[in-house]
Amino acid sequence: MLKTVCAAVAAVSLLTCLAAPAAYFQGWLAEAAFENLFAAASLGWFVTATAYASRK
């Protein structure tokens, strides 16, 4: 169950990491908002992807 949750959160974080730069370059996000969103999504990705990979 926890592995499934980690996979879902990791996927959402990865999609956010991919969407945030596009939103910034389109002018939908300010620079500070982009940096905060990208930092949070990156942290979420690395933590949950590692947790997912370490589960058996």
C-alpha cells in the first residue's frame, strides 16, 4: 500500500517538475513562485522515488 502511495506522489511530483518551467515561460507563474514550486516538487520527487525504490 505504501509503495503505491509513494509511486503516485512521485508521479505527481515529476509531472509538476515538468509543468512548472512551461508555466513560467508562458508567463503564468512569477519567478519566485516557479522557484518555490520547482524546489518543492523536486524534493517530493527525490524523497518519494527513493522510498518507492527501496520498498520490496
